[in-house]
Amino acid sequence: MAFLSVNNVEIVGLAAAVPKNVETLDNLEFFAPGEAEKVMALTGIKERRIAPREMVCSDYCTIAAEKLMDELKWDKESIDTLVYVSVSRDYIEPNTATVIQGKLGLKSECITFDIPMACSGYCYGLSIVASLLSSGCIKRALLLVGDTPSKIISPLDKTLWPIHGDAGTATALEYNISAKPMYFNLMSDGTQFNAIIAPSSGVREPITIDSLKIIELEPGIARNKTHVAMDGMAVFSFTITSVPKCIKSLCEHFNLDIQDLDYLLLHQANKYIDEKIRKKLKVSEDKVPYCLEYFGNTSSGTIPMTMVTQIREKLSNSQNRMVLCGFGAGLSWASVYIETKDIKVLPLIEY
């Protein structure tokens, strides 16, 4: 187990931005009669937000960051680090984080880098940014997390297209010697890297004319080699076994009682999977909020999206003890314990 304890860092603000365009599952043409209803019942997803052609994840993260900085009254010169966590990067080169730093007008001394991770990305991003802040050498950071899966998933794939939505989020963190410690349990298994993969998306298998050809694998499932593909059964098996163990190990190692938590915030993979995890951990329903009904699986953005859309008032006006858990491509998974108090959480931004 890769346990990590980080002191002197607190989350002070959260914002999330989504496209205005809503796409419902019951209007998707590739479903046979009755299929959409079955998918909605199984996954808990009824609709998602889909970005227009000209908008990408970094745009929504930038919008969220700008609004959050304004609300916090942060001077741009005071921001020392900007980290962008997403598989929806603008380019292979340069880093998208650096592009965003320029758009936001942050100082040139600001540390910027990308973390190209999907569904576990928020937890991994928190561990890295918090570690950078903990010594006090840098004081303020922006963690920008999200994805625009509509750009990398085939719209002709009924196994993946209906359950994913687009979003970008911003989390503001500060150095504070009075902050409660954050606890992490970070894990990965690269032997299963091909369980979720876009084969022609990097330098291992460069894009060619052949890799752009749409291939129908079976009725309702067609994609090319640049699109994300998933081995659903492998991911399901991994999730319901490894994820509860990861959370239990975190609690045992750091002497936490899971029943004392205010919230368990799970990556919004789909409701069937998440409910399996919740029941294995014996956590009550009221402590596991969901946002996937209206936003779907927004990849690395699901945990902050849940915080913004489901428990905003609680986070803004009280003290909360939470475990967050993300899991997915890599395969990678991680659980995090945090304590928050009176966070500045902005209403959902639609753009």
C-alpha cells in the first residue's frame, strides 16, 4: 500500500463548469427499443452535458478557475502552482497547464504541469498538489480537473457514449499550519493497462489513415482506434474487489472509523457499481451523494462535481470529514481522507 500523510494544507474553494447543451439517453438513435430504459435503470444516468465542437476541457477548467479566483479575491501574483489533471489535453506538447497559466495571466514563476490521468485523477492530483504545498515554500495552488469524454469516445458506441459527460473543475488549496492532515492510499496495476485504452492516441501507435477508419464491432458499437475502448467485465471485477479494499486499508492504516464520516464521495462510474461498493463498506445511503443522474461519468471530474452540485451548502457552512475515492484507467485507484471547514463553493457554472 502507498500510504501518504500530508500536513499544513487545506482546500479553500471549489468551482465546476459544464456545457449548457443537455443530451438525454432516451433520444440516442443507436439504442434498440427498450435499451435506453435498461441503461438508465442500471447506471442511474438520464442525461449528460456535451461540449460544442469549439470547446474542450481546458476551457471549462479555465472558466471555473477564473470565477473561483474572483470569488476568493486571490491576486493572480499569489498563485504559485497550477496543475491540470485530465486525459483531455489540448496537445501532446506543450503541457495544457502551461497554456491555461498564460490564459489566466498568472505569473511566470508559477509551477505548471499536466497529470494525464482519468477517473482516479482527482485523488492523485490532490496528493501531488498537497505535497508541493506542505513545506510552506509555496502558498497557493489551483488544481484543475475534468474531462471532455465526448472528444475521445465514439458517438456510435452504445457501451460508452451514453454514460459519459463533459465538465471542468477548479479546486483552490492553501498552505495553513492549522489545517487537518490529509491521508492518502494510492494504487495502480499496469498489467491491466489495456482494460481502458485509446490505442492510437500517442507515440506507441501513431495515428494513420487506417486508425481513423470506423469499424462496426457489433450492432450499436462502432469506433476507430483513436476512440476509447473498455473491457467492461474486467473493469467491473477490478472495481468491486479492489476499491472497497483500498478504502478499508486507508481507514485501518490511519485509524479512521468509516461510520464516523460525513460523506463517502465515490467516482461516479455508474450507480450499480457505486452501490455495490457502498453496500460492501456498509455506509448509509445519505452519506454517498450522486450527481451522475444529470451529468453522467465526467471521468476525473466526478468527485468535485458531486461536491459542487450535491453538498455545496454543507461544505460552505460546516465542518466535514470525508473519504474520496477515484478508480479507473491505468488501472489506477486511490482513496483520500480530508477534513474541510466552510469552503467557498460556487454554484454550478453553465457555459
